[in-house]
Amino acid sequence: MKEKPLMYRLVIIDQKLRKLMAYERRGISPAMIIAEGLQVNCSTLAEACEVSEKTIQRDINYLRDEHLAPIDYDPMKKSYYYTEDSFSLPAITINESDLFAIAIAEKALKGHEGTPIYEKLKSVFAKIGQFLPEKVSMEPSWIDSRISVDPGRHTNIDPDIWTAVTRALQSNKSLEITYKKPSALEAKCRKVDPYHVVSYQGDWYLIAYCHYRDEVRTFSVSRIQELKILDDTFNIPQDFDYQEAWQKCFGIFRGDKDYDVVIKFSTESAPYVKEREWHTSQVLEEQDDGTVVLKLITNHLDEIKRWVFCWGSEAEVLEPKELRSAIRNELKKMLSQY
């Protein structure tokens, strides 16, 4: 006979212990519990779960060690019991579509291979697997051969730096970082207060208050060469909200001035533009000639400039004039190379 899965056994143990608590609330004496065979021990649980008593003992230890279950043993009753009735056993309800989603998510995880969080997330998926009920099953081989997830390339991050950043983030400790911008000739030392960490297009970014610049800045974690956690603590300003502050960004970098961006797309590219949300503020206007005009508000032009170039001659920036000028100058530089 196939051994029942761990989650199944844990549920049975929990049910038996709660049933015993219900009897005790009704005033049933220890002698009556034994006489009626209501005690919960390795022998009765092994019979109920169709496993050995050693397996049940390991399950009891697992509940205590991994889930901090308040289980004790009463030699008078010859039974285990809960010392606290507020304990709740972690449970999972899953169907085939849920299992399918987990399989896809695990494939997406491979895109983070080589990053510090990969092993931790991999461990999480392994724990999820332990709690899957036996009756839900799906052959995963067809997913490997028929479905792929391409999360794009990722940057390499020093595991020690990643650990220090997340530790400082959790404890509100300031950081001293040695950071080199792509355009800089040498790295500079800065003191920052870490507010938020975000993953964007294969890179991890630290949103932090920079004491040198006296403003909140965005730092690529992969460009942090050295890092030291300081004793100084800080409080995140009450008016700081990452989602609100960055919702106008067209990408990861934020500026100080809002721009009304208007881009006209050709009839050939219009169907592709209309089928996706490019920005939270976007408004699409279909024209009589089949073209489409995209309007949005952003506070940084560099990333949207690069995005416009991806469309080539299919896109024309109508506003603002700063963006039109930047694209024109970039095109002149490009033409000089050909």
C-alpha cells in the first residue's frame, strides 16, 4: 500500500487532536477517554493514517519543530493534546488549474537562476510540493516540451551585497555603498537609506534616500561594488509610497518634471499598440486614417526615448518638444556612423 502523503497525515493528526479537545470541553474524564479509545497517540494515529508508529512520531516532531505546534503528551490519558486551541495548521486547497499555475511559475523562476533569491524561491516551491494533496495530480512532462517562459536576461548580483541590502531594508539601517554609474569614470562612496527594492527587466533596483544628493534616487544593485551596514537608523517618510511615486515613470527611473507625451503610430503598427497597456496613464485615440495616437504622462524621457526607437519609422513623437529634439539629435549621431 502506498504511504499517505505528509499533508494528508498532518490533517488527520490535527483532526484527531481537535476532536479530543471537543470531548474534553464536554467534561469527558481521562478514564473515559481511554475506555472509549479516544486517545491520540502513535498507535491510534498509525492505524488511522496507515503508516508506522515511527512515521507518526516523525510527523509529530515535524509539527512541533517546523510549525511550532503546541503539542504535549499526557501519560495519564496516554494521549497527545494541544496545549493551545488557537493553533491553526497551515492548509492548502488546490485544483488542477492551481497546479498548472505553480508549474508555470516554477519555469519562470529559472529566469532568476544565478541571482541570490533563486535558491530561496526554489526551496519555497519544494515546500509547496510537500503540501500538495495526493488526489490532485498532473503529468508535467508536456509543460516542459510545449510551454516556455522567457523572462529575459538578468544582471549578476553579489549574494553578500544582496543579503546586506535586504537586511538593512528590514531593519531600517543606513548603508554606505560604493557605487559606479555606467557613465562615471570611477565609483563613488555614498550614504543611503534603503526604502524599497524592485525587480525590473532582469535587474534589481534599490530605491533609497541619498544623503549626498539630498533626494530619493534609484540604484542598480548590480552596480554596488562594496557595501557596509551602518549603525544609523532611519524612518521612512510617511509621504513615501513607491507605487504612487513611480506610477508616472515609463520604466524605473524617475524625474522631477511631468511631460505630456503624444506619439503617433502608423496603420501597420496600430494593432500592436492597441493590444497592450504601455502605461497606467495611457489614452489611445484611433484616427480616421487607421493610425493611432498614444497619449501618456511621464516624468522621465530617457527610457521612453529608447522605447520609441524600437518602433523605428512606425512611430512619430508629436509632443513634447524636448523628446522630439532628443530623438532628432540621436538620429543625427546615428547617421554619422553609417
